[in-house]
Amino acid sequence: MSRTAVIGLGSMGYGMAQSCLRAGHETWGVDIDAGAMARFAAEGGQEGGLPADLDAVMVVVLNAAQTEAVLFGDNGVVAGLEPGAVVIACATVPPAFAREMEARCAQGGVHYLDAPISGGAAKAAQGALSIMASGTPDAFAAARPVLDACAQTVFELGAEAGPGSAMKAVNQLLAGVHIATMAEAMTFGMTQGVEPAQFLEVISQCAGTSWMLENRAPHIVDGDYSPKSQVNIWPKDLGIVLDVAKQAGFSAPITAAALQQYMVAVGMGLGREDDAAIAKVYARNAGLTLPGAEG
């Protein structure tokens, strides 16, 4: 069994930490939210400071800046790890950043696995994520017990960091656009007398469906925008997609259009709501009343 730390006990990281516990790993949960740490300890997580002999550190934070701070900032974890330990970095970051982190970890004899995740909070808690991973064979070997605990599918995409983050950028392009397009289609339907519940019933069984439609449209139908995945994630992630596209000389106009809608949503004060709340942008512009907003 592995001695593992999960740094970042948000909606994804908490479920991943639970999955590690369930698999029998000694697991430390670390977060700036003391309440999350206490709750995890009450469920069986290890308490106290991180030991030097950790086998793996999973970094499940928001972005590249937070990842770098966790690894190499004040009290960064890499300096305290023994050679042969592995960092499993799960945030959506540019591929060039992943390669830089791999090189800096290697200087201390620490393996780095570029391992963005997909599947949502429910699959994180079930140990059923998809992980788009790349790294050296030794990094994969060191990370394997933790990957097995957290993932249903691990895609091995290359022998160095970078390809995992590149694939995550492709995934996020599609996911972000699908959510925005679902909201656009649902609210367009409302202008034609198609109620959101009817939209979900019919389109989820037709060619226009997507995983994101089937997952997010119920939030709108229920008028429930408690955050499973926040609007705030998408300006960051689609911004990464566009930055990578620019470096490649690639035009991504549909991504750019979706990003603008998320930026409008943030400007409306919806950033901390579930990302299905992007439907509120369309509803406001069209003078529509979404479920749960009546009266």
C-alpha cells in the first residue's frame, strides 16, 4: 500500500482522497480549508504534517500557479520528498508548464506524472475517473497504486510530460463548448415553446446529445446551480486552449465564442455557480425565465 498525500480537497480532490483511503492507502489530505482537512481526518485520513517518506503526492489544485506553489513555493513539497517519490499533477495546465515541472522535479530525483483528470466529482468519489497521463515509465510505475485507486481508465499518452496536458486541452475545448452550446440550444428551444424538461427528455435520446448535455441540463431543469463544476473554471481552461492554439498558429473561433459567454457569466456574478449557470446569460439576453427563477 502507498503512503499518499492529496493536496487540494475540493470537489475532485476530496473524492480522490476518499478513493485512496478506500483502496487501503495511508492518505493525508491537505487544503487551505481546515474544515475539509478535519472532515477527511474524521473519515480515516492521516493527521499531522506530511512525512518525508511519502510514495506519492497528488496535486489537485486549480491552475499552474497553484501547482507550482505547492511543489516549489514556500514550504513546497518537492524539497521534502525522498528520491523515487512521484508527483501526480492533475490540474489543467499548458503542456510547456508540465514539461518544466517534470524537469524541476527530476533535479531532486522525484518523478513527475502529467495526469489531468476528467469525470466530475461523482466519478472522483467512486474511483472511476479518466486520467490522461504522460511521463516516464518509472513515473507510471511509482504512481500505479494511486492511479488504480482513483481511475477507471488511465490513458498512457507518452514517455514524458506534456502529452497528457495537451489531451486535456482538447477535452476541455469540447467540454466547455458543449456546455455553452447546450445552454444556447435549451434557451433557443424555450423561445419556440420547448420547455427545458421536454428538451432534456427528447434531445438526450437524439443525435444532438452529449455527455455534458446529459450531465448539466438537469441542473437547469431543477433550477439547482450549487457548484459541481464552477463557471470560473472555464475562462481559465478555455484561455489555456486558446493560448496553446495561438502558439500552434491554429484558429479556434468556436472556442473563442464560448469563452466570451463564460466571461459574461462571470461579469454577471455567476462565477461561483455551477457552470450550467451559463444558461442565465442566454436567458437574460432573451428575456426568458429559467426553472426556479419564477416569481
